[in-house]
Amino acid sequence: MKIKLHKASDIGPVVRAVRKAQRIRQDDMAGAIGVSENFLGKVEHGGGNAQWTKVFQVLEGLGIELVCDIPNEAHDHLPEYMRGG
């Protein structure tokens, strides 16, 4: 399933949806990938995205579209506004 990311704050809900679809707790996922639970929580809630905002400005300026290919089972865990693709 492909989801178009329009802005930096779209990254967090995608990460959270995929983690939830895989039925992995946040603390377990953080440990498995080598980051703190606090950091993963910030990612999932859109924290610390100042540089990502600039990256999206560059991508938009160049006409580049960023798309995530996520597992289909994550669809129901996405926020409603992202379910349309």
C-alpha cells in the first residue's frame, strides 16, 4: 500500500500505524532498532521535525513526491486523513 507524504508531520502517523499493525509495543520496537523509547515516541508524534520540514520544502521545490510503501494491514491504524492515499 502506498501513502503519499505531503509534509514532515505525516511521517509519525505512518511509523505508528506500521508498528501497531505489527502488534509491537513502542518500548520493544525502540529496543529492537536501537533508539530510545522517548525518541520513537517523538517520531510518532511529529516532534523534532524542523529539518524534515526543510527537506520537504526542497522536495516540493524540485517537484519530487515522497511515497511510503507500507504493509496493507497498517491501513486501519492510519489517521483518517491519510487513508485516501
